[in-house]
Amino acid sequence: MSVLSILVPVFNEQRTIAVVLGKIMDVTLEKNTSKEVIVIDDASTDETAATVKQFQLIHPSFELRYERHQVNQGKGAAVRTGIGLATGDFIIIQDADLEYDPQEYNVLLRPLLAGVADVVFGSRFMGGKPHRILFFWHSIGNKLLTFISNAFNDLNLTDMETGYKCFRRELIQKLLLKENRFGFEPEVTSKIARLKGISIYEVGISYYGRTYQEGKKINWRDGLRAIYVIVKYSLFDRQYLRPEPATKNPEAVAPGYL
């Protein structure tokens, strides 16, 4: 039986976090795949922590691990913490903002469970699933960043910036990831692309985007940072694998980034 580790990085998401956790709890994964859910709270200043703990009390049989950063570091840092803690066969990242539907985990998992993929990207720009219509320039920016990433990494993705990426755990835990904010997406794409013999698939997913008034956090500065990240890790900072631990004792060194 396989296990899917679901990483939920959060920062000030008291309004939506319980809804997202409820949706995750309700998902039935195919082929008897079970769920490992890890919430990484990036030092929220609202009632996110209390909301998660209340959810745990109401649903004691739902296996949910809660970790908290003492200082706000950014989404990328929260994801790195989650990667280090994950023990499942596969890892997926679930934002707490309701833009992505947990019912589509199986769509991303199928190529992995079939043994044909090592990484699966969920594309918002392919397939016939519903997409909320929002910002013209935001969509142009996404396509531009995907084009630049494809050119530097020799890929043909349609949506590099997607929040839904599913990885074989042992692969992503090999990567030396550094970006603290939204630069995680172009960085992990660049470094995954350099793994030898990697098999990357893309599947269509739905997208329920939110406006800035509704709490969307990414902005044009993050777009500029993404271009910098693509160039940096493609041309200059070429180290993409984590150094081997000094000790061979598996109990002495955590498998991730803690």
C-alpha cells in the first residue's frame, strides 16, 4: 500500500484552513493509498494555529501533524520543512487558499502509481476542467515564466508555476532547495529537470483562483524573482543535490531540511 504525504504550508489562513483540511479528509485515494497530512504554519499571526488544533480535536481519528515556524520565512521554507518530515511514497503540496481541489489528487497520482512517472505537474492550462476567470496579465506572466523555464530546462510544460506538483519522495528529498518564498516553483522545476533519467508528466486540473481582496499573496515582484531564480539555478548555481550526511546512522540525521 502506498502513502501520499500532503504538505499544507500556511500563513494567516484561519478563514480557509479548516475547509481545506476537511476536503483532504474526505478524499478517497485510489489503490488503497493512504494519507499523511502535515500542516506547516509559517508563524501565522492570526488564529490559524487554534483553528488547526480545533480541527484535530473534532477529528481525532484523522492523522494530522502540525508544525510551526517560530519566525515567518516564506512558503518555500515551509515546504522544505514539510519535505524533511514526509515519510510517504509520494509528496504533494496543498495550498490552504482553496485554489486547488484535493479531489484531484488521484489525477496526479495515477501516472505515479502506474510506475510511468516520477514527477507529475497539474496544469491549469490544459484539459477541459473548470477555471475561474481572473487576471489577464497574471495569465500572461504565468505563460511567460513557463516559456523561460522551458527554454532553460529543455522542457515543454504548459504550467511551471502550478501549485500542484506531485513527486516521488526519495527524488525531491535528494534536491538541495534554497528558495524561501514563491521561488520554490521555478527552483524545484529547474532541479528536477537535471535529475538523470527522470520521467515528468503533466495532467490537466481545475483552478479556483482567488483575488487579492480574497487573500492572494503572489505579486509582480514574485514574477521578477522567478525569472532571476530560473537564470540563477540554470546557469550559475548548478548544485542541485543535497550533500550526503556525514553519518550513516539513519536515526542520527533527519532525511530532509530541518
